[in-house]
Amino acid sequence: MFSHSFFKNTIQFIVKVFLILIVLCPLVSCTEKEQTPNLLIVFPDQMRGQAMGFVGEEPVITPNLDKFASNGLVFNQAVSNYPVCSPFRGMLMTGMYPVKNKVLSNCTNLVPPDNELQKSDITWSDILSKKGYSLGYIGKWHLERPYEPYIDCTNNKGKVKWNEWTPPDRRHGFDFWYAYNTYDYHMHPLYWNTTEKRNDFHYVDQWGPEHEADMVIQYIRNEDMKFRKKGKPFALVVSMNPPHMPYNAVPQKFKDIYKDADTSLLFNRPDIPPANTKWGKYYRKNIRNYYAMITGVDEQFGRILNALKKQGLDKNTIVLFTSDHGNCLGIHDMISKNNHYEESMRIPFIIKWPGKISPGKTELLISNPDIYPTLLDLMGMKKDIPKTVEGTSFAENIKNGAGNEPSSQMYIWMKPGHPESGRRGIRTKQYTLVIDKTPDAKAEIILHDNQADPYQVINIAREHPEIVKELTKNELIPWLKKTKDPFLGNL
């Protein structure tokens, strides 16, 4: 039989182990238990998905994005479904397609009064705000329709008025605000802070992305708790305007990187117009500065990631880098975006969450409205996603590499105030189909085989009516029905 001393020693040992566990438990549980993650979304304006160094398609220098991509999940097939600023932002915030969220085109004074983010819509930021998150927005918002008397700033001097203040009751839960709607003078940007009223905006003598990165770093450091609540998770959106035109509005140090760039590398895309044409000249004039802006944005993104790491927040922060649309820059004789070409539709989309999302690449056909439900699902809030959301959560695909995948993505362009008009199409992993119902349409039906013709030089619609018919029936019409798009009546 066991002696009294044996029982005594055993009990003492158990007590010691129990006490050690009590001491160590907070240290272990704080690092290993499921924590509410922070969220950081960084998206520059007009940055095409091909223009990142690691992609290997264009001679642009992006060391921070290259490193980030090697540690994150890269979506090779991410697109902007309606490649224009405001519609992308409307889909990002609401998870709804334009017909439903009413952001049918860029928010200017020339569009109908309700062509802006609706105050009544439930955005993902509204949900996080109710969950106790600190929410910050820094940079370009572009979801307000300007109204009279117009803000006295340069972007509002012409016929088209662009810039407007966002009152607190229209900020959808963002309690830290350092933003504007749209203002394209990158070297002398304009902002409203959290407490400034409509006519109290201020200017800054600093390149926009650099200044915004400075603000982000302050937000991350949160000295004296000036920017966010102590002990609460945060969600921060950083919307930089460059590489948006004017392309020469970029610090000289970034321009210098490309001043001696090899022209055979700069102009080697077969869809660039000839040098003696209007748009060929435009491309050659601006491509160096466009790349300079991207390299500048890359540097600011690196600074932000370093700040996150220094504060010990990188392990529990979901970081998403993307863009609202791409930029043709003269390619296909197109000045910029708002078209179906890959340079316009394809966007960067890289997500990182250490220990939760495995690094790699995916060919998943993700769309703008999918971002909202996917992020909330990843953050453990699947049940909080409202039924108004039209996008699909791909959280399981991201975490486990399993789940249903869409066979296509929608392409949209509509005339302001007339959602039944314009162009609609779909993009699969092989084809891009567009049906154009505008009065000045050059081609009623456009079909590109993106595998055989990756630069979309040839329209093969006439040669392959059977493919047009199949894609229209099996892909486009289901999308139009799902989104209750009145364009369906044009088919």
C-alpha cells in the first residue's frame, strides 16, 4: 500500500504543477487562443494587377510587395467588376453590385442625387463598429455626390465637381477620419480630419501617399490613445490616390529610378499603340512616372508593414493589398480605365494573416462584392453578414483550399441614371465577353480568348458565335438575374 508520505508528496507535486499552469496560462492562452483579429486594407487608386515586380510581366520595382506576396496569398485572377473609382468602393463597402447599392458611376455633381453610398446600407464597417472595433479611414473615399454650394477647391472649379465632405453620420462607423472624396493634386493634397467641418479642410505640403503613411504609422502606434480605443481591435482602410493621374505628380527620387530604364522593356507589350499615334505617345510619355508612383506606393506600404511589426501587431492583423481598378494608360487606345481590358480590370489582390492563411497563389475568380463577406467570415463573423450582401464568402477556399468556385466574374459599365444601358459582360479563366448597347458602340459583341490572345488584340466574336451564345446563356444571363440587372431586357 502507498505510504502517507507518498500521498503528501503527490499532492504537493500536483499543487505545484497547478500553480505553474496558473502562472503560465495567460502567457500561453494570450498567444494561442483565438483572438479577434485586426484588419488593415491598403488600396491605391488605378494600379493594374500586372504592374508588380514579382508578377514578372512589367519592369516595375516593388520590393515590399514582392516580399509581402511571398508570405501571403496572391489572387492571380482578381478583377474590378466595374473598373471605376466610386462603383468599386460602393461594392467594397456594401458587398452589393451597383444596381442594388445605387453607386452606378463616379460620384460627381452630374449624376442623379442618389448616386452615392446610401446612409441606410449596412457596410462591413457598421458591423465591426457594433462589435466594438476602432475604425479608421485614411485617404480617398469618393462615395459622396457633391452638392451646392460646392467646396472651394481646385477639383471643383470646372463643369464637373468632384470633391465633397463626408459628415460624421455618413462615415459608417469610422470614428477616426482623415480623408477626402477625390482630389488629384498629389503633391499638395487636401484632407478633412475627424472633427473638421465642411469648410474647415486643410492642405498638406507632402506627397499624398507619404503623408498618409505617416498618419497610418501614428494610428498604429496610437501614442496617448489619440487614434483608437485602448485594448480594442481595429480596422483601418488606407486609400492612396496615386498611381492615379496626373502621373508627373510624384517625388523626383522615384522618377529618378526609371529615368534610364531600358525602353525595350518599357514598351514591349504588343497591345501598346505605335509610337507615332496619339495613344502610343501618351503611353510612352507617362509610363515611367506611372511606375515611379507605384514604386513610391510600394515604399509607403513597406513603412506601414514595418510599423505594424514594431508594435507587435503583425501576427494578429489581416492585411489586404488591392486596388480599385487598373489603368490602360493608352493601351488599346484607352486613356485609362472603364473598359473590359485586362489592364483595366485585373487588380492586385494579396492577403496575409500569419499562421491562418497559407502563403501561395490561387486562380479563384474573386469579385469586388466578395471582399465584404470573405473578410467578415475570416474574422469569425459569418453569422453577422446581412442578407443584403450579394457577394460570396470564400473564407473556406482561403483557409482550406476547398469550396465551390465561381466560373466567371461580371463586367459592368452603365450610363449614369440609366442602369439598363451601357455594357455588360463576363470574364472566365479563358474568355472575356462583352455586349455593348451604347449608341456609339464600335462593336456590339466583343469576345477575347485570353489564353490564346492574352493581350486581347483580336475580337473573335464573329468567328465563334457558338462561344458567344454559350457564355451568354450559361454565364452572363445568370449574373444579370442574380443582380436584378435591368440590362437583361437588352438581350
